[in-house]
Amino acid sequence: MSILSKVMVLINLGLGIAFLAVSVVLFSQQQDWKGMYNRDVEQLNQSVKQVQQEVAKRNETIRSQQDEVTQLQGKLAQKDKEVMETLAKVEKAERDAVEAKRLHDKLNGSYEQLAENTKRIQAEAESTRERLDKVQTDLQAALKDKTEAQADVVKLNEQAGDLKLKIDTLSKAADEQQKKISDKDAVIAAYKKAVPSLVIDKGTVVPPAIEAKIEEVDPGAGIVVLSVGSEDKVEKGFTFFVYRDASYVGQVEVDRVFAAKSAARINPEMTPSTIQPGDGATTRLGAF
């Protein structure tokens, strides 16, 4: 039974007792029962009001207590939750403790193996360090070789550039020589055309290739001065073929040789044109 029900029962009981008391008083005294009744009713109403006020206060107290009970129930639920979480933590801690003990036992059981593995790892680390040192040494040597190779490459590139320059120079010289040969061939052709009766003796000793210039000409004496002498391996009796540009001019024979110059006589039979200073002269035309 709730507190409110108990209060209502007490109120009804009080009202019954009050009514009974009023009845007894009225019956016993038998005087002015109506006034007394009214006074009793008023007192009863006041008592009822007081009881109602008391009931209201009790109801307010009950509501307040119910609110407190609700709050306490919420707190209790929270505490129950915290207790459950704490129990879960305790269980987990117990499991962790069991696992830790197992691991501890396992670690104690494998300590010797761990020590052996540690020694092995240290030995491997030392070996790795030695290999690393060797690799670093090899790397430094390789870097040195690379630097030297790069220097060699630069040197070879420079040499290649020099060779290319020399090749270009030689190519130009070869082209010039080829042009000279072509010019000489043209002179020879003109020479053979101008002197068809000339027969070249292939058994004759051919003088060395000497190039010269006609410096002076004495038409009356039939003598020319060549720009070469004994220093250029000129000997008496050497024949020089005179040409101008690509045309054959004539033939001269060395008569006197000096250090840097020589004098030669003009062969009129082999000289179809007039020899002039500045004409070219060579010893190799007769060899073709």
C-alpha cells in the first residue's frame, strides 16, 4: 500500500471518529444540538482543511521523495553500470595478469634462447658492419675510378676534338694536293700536246719532288734563276718543267747550283711559250 493510500485511510478514520464523537456529545447533552452541530461541522471543516493541507504537504513531500527516488534510481543505474564496467576491467585485468604470467613464464623459459639469439644477432651485426665498411671502401674506389674515367673521357673528348681538327686540316690539305695534282695533270696534258715528240724514259732516275718559282729570266742568254738550291736537294742536271696556272710553258735544265738558288738553261725545243718571272716550276712532270 502506498503512502497516499495510508494517509487517506487515516483521514477517513479521523473523520469517522470525529463524527462519532459529535454524535455522542449531541446525544448526551441534548441541548442546542443544531448550534453545536454547526460548530462541530465548522471545526470538522477546519480539521478537514488542516488534514487536506497536511495531505497536500505530504503529497508534495511524496513527490519530492519520488523525484529523489528517481534520481537515486538513475544514480543507482549509473553506479550499476560503473560496477559492471569495473567488473569488466577487473576481469580484463585478471586475464591480462594471467597472460602476463604466461608471457613471464615463457620469457623465463626462453631466456637462454634469447641470450643465444642476442649473441647471434650481435655477430651478424658485426659481420654486416664489416661488409658495410668493405662496401664503403669499394664505393670510394668506384667513385675514384669514376672520377678518373670522367677525366679520361674529357681528355679523350679533347683528343677527339684535336683529331677532328687534324682530320679537317688533312682533308683540306688533301683537297689542295688533289687540286695541285689536277693542275699538274692539266700541265702534263698541255706539255704532251705541245711537245708530241717527247718520249719519257721510265728507267731514268726521277729527281725528288721539288717545287720552285722562276725569279729572274734572261731571254738573251736563255737562263732563268730558280728559287731553290742545294738546301732543297737540287743538283746539276735536274730538269724543271715550267707552267703557268694550269698551262705548260717550257722546260729548263739546272746548270749551276747555289745554297738557296740555282741557275738553269732554257731548252728552246721544249719551250713553246715565253717563260716569265713568277711562273711555277716542278721536277715531277717527266715522271708521269
